[in-house]
Amino acid sequence: QVQLQESGPGLVKPSQTLSLICTVSGGQITTNYYYWSWIRQPPGKGMEWIGAIAYNGTTYYSPSFRSRTSISRDTSKNQFTLQLRSVSPEDTAVYYCARGYSDWGQGTQVIVSS
């Protein structure tokens, strides 16, 4: 049973870079042919797919986030990361990491505020 756990700061100041880590256990992020995603849910809004990194390291980004997002991985730690640059209060949300559509972390609340 794969498990995913998000970690990172709960509070980020406007214009800074938000960095989150997803630690995976019970499965390898290099296993064919899984995709590992970052998704968020702002308060009172629906889910937003941010982007993903595939089993082979290829990255995919939503057009809405592409210009200020980087997703990377550390295979030695079985982790993948999200960096979201130039954040604003509109980036306040619960951020989730996921494998495919069925396996999700519990989510981590991020507030962007000065």
C-alpha cells in the first residue's frame, strides 16, 4: 500500500517561493508507469491540478502554473518536490500530492500572508 506525505512550511510571505516535499513509502517513484502529481484546493474552490512528474522524470505542468512552477524529484529519498514562485494570497490552499488518481496524501495547508 503506497503512502504519500506532504511536508513544508505552513506560512509563506507574498513574492516568496513555496517549496513542498512529498515523501513516498510503500512504492518507488521510478516504478513504470506511474505519474506523481501536485494538486491544490483553495478555500471555497475546487481542485486545481498543478503538474506532475512521471516515473521516468518527465514533467508536465498546467498552463495556469507553468511559468512559475518547478517539479523535481530525489530518487535516492523517494521524494518529489513542488516549487511555486512569486506566491500571492491567491495561492493560499491545501496542497496535495498524489499517485495517479487513487492514492493521495492527507494534504498540507499553506497560507500566503505577510
